[in-house]
Amino acid sequence: MMKKPFLKITLLLIAICFSATSFAQDFQGKAYYQTKTSMDLDQWGGREMSPDQKKRMQERMKSFLEKQYILTFNKEESVYKEDEKLAAPGGRSGFGGMGSSFSGGPKYKNVKSKELLQDQEFFGKQFLIKDELKPIEWVMGTETKQIGNYTCFKATATKPVDQFDWRSMRRRGGDDKKDSKKAKDSTSSGDTATAGDDPMSEIEVPKTIEIVAWYTPQIPINQGPDDYWGLPGLILEVKADNTIMLCTKIVMNPEEKEAIDKPEKGDEVTQAEYTDIITKKMAEMREMYGGRNRGGRGRN
């Protein structure tokens, strides 16, 4: 008699082989993702808020921290973009109008040519980030779980983080009481360039983060949400630091196929050039902010 574990693996392999055969022809699919980034308000002065104030703040930030995306894909190409039908009114302009400067537009990936294109707005100016699709060094696991109708396998990786990735930003030291004490000590010692004068000096981003992904060989393409790709199956879930991306719906071969168009608008730059532009703009803003504070102290 065939043992149950062996039978389960055999049936799974048959399903995978059947899927691979059916995907050999021209096809298109859509995967819908719900993303959520958690933020610890206590790291940002939340200890001084009442429970009601925290609740109101979390509601105000919800449209920025929780979004819906659609990944339209074929065997080689994909476009990942926010589902505008479900986007909250004004959601892209959160954080005092800076939301669109941190939330990118459509992202195009071509796993054959290794081409990556990102539509990005930064303080009212449109950029087209054109770069090479960087490989992710995945460590394949044997653990499985079910996501919807699909059996998924676990894979992990360590991924470098862009220094301006707001999803991984945190309060330096992680203790606002200690930071407040340091700021007071600096002020009492006569230091005019204090951390209290420059809020950016209190923010840090880790150099790398740990990624946990779940992919299904039943859809044998190496695509996934956002920057993620390179596994022998569509990635249905990603846990990356404070952010979770979960696929909630898949539509294979829709009746009306959607063109997978490359983003074309904006000044073309590489990722390194775009990071340099942001760095200079942030330095300029920090200088302006510090200047106003020093001027204000001088008038007292």
C-alpha cells in the first residue's frame, strides 16, 4: 500500500508537471496582493499619546501603510502597480504631500532580459528609473503551506535595503526616552546642531533585511510582487522586515488580456543616480530646516 506522505508528494509532482505543460503556451495572469507595513508608534513619540490618539493616528496612516496591488504577468514580463480602483482618495499624498515621493508608480520586470523599470515621482518631478534586475540569493526550504488553492514552498534570503526605503525606517536607538535625554544633554552643553533640530538624524535604515517568501510551482514562472523574483514558481507571499505582501486572488488567462507596457514617462536615471538625487535633496532640506531653527533661536 502506498504511504500517505509519498502519495501526497506524488500527486503534487503530477500537478506541477501538468501545470508546466499548460503554461508552455502563450498565457497571461493577474495576481492581486494586499500589502501592509506595520509601524510602532511608540518609537515615534507614541508613548505620550492616549489610546484614542493612537487609534486616530493609525487610521490616518492606514491609506499609506495598507495598499492593494496587481501583478500582471506572462512567462517573461510583469508589471506591478497599485490598484487605483481600491486606492483611498488622497492616499498617495499622505505625510504632508510627501506620499507620492516614497510610493512608486508602475514597476516593470523582464526576467529574460533582466530589465527593471520604475515609474517614480519625487517632489513633483517625474523620473524613470532604469536598471538591471538584481538577482536574489534564495535559500530553498522544504516547508510548505497552503495559500488559497495553491501549495507553496518556503524560501529565504538576505536582501540589501535602499537607504530611503521608508518601509524599513525606524527611530535610531528605538527608545524615544533615551533620544529625548540625549537631545536635552546636547542642548544644555551648547551644541546648536542637535538631533532635536534635525528629525532626519533620528532615523535609521538597516543595511540588510531578512526575507521570507512563499512560492507555488503550480504557476511555474519566476515572477513576484515588487522587486521579488527568481524562484521556480509565482511568489504569493513575502515577509520583508515590517512589510507583508499577500496574494489574495489569481486570475489566469483573463478573457480580456491587458498589455504589459513598459513605463516611459520621466527623466531616465539609474537607481544609483536616483539615490544621489534624493540624497542631495534631503541634505538641502536638512540645511534649510536647521537654518530656520538656528534663526529662531537667534531671535529669542
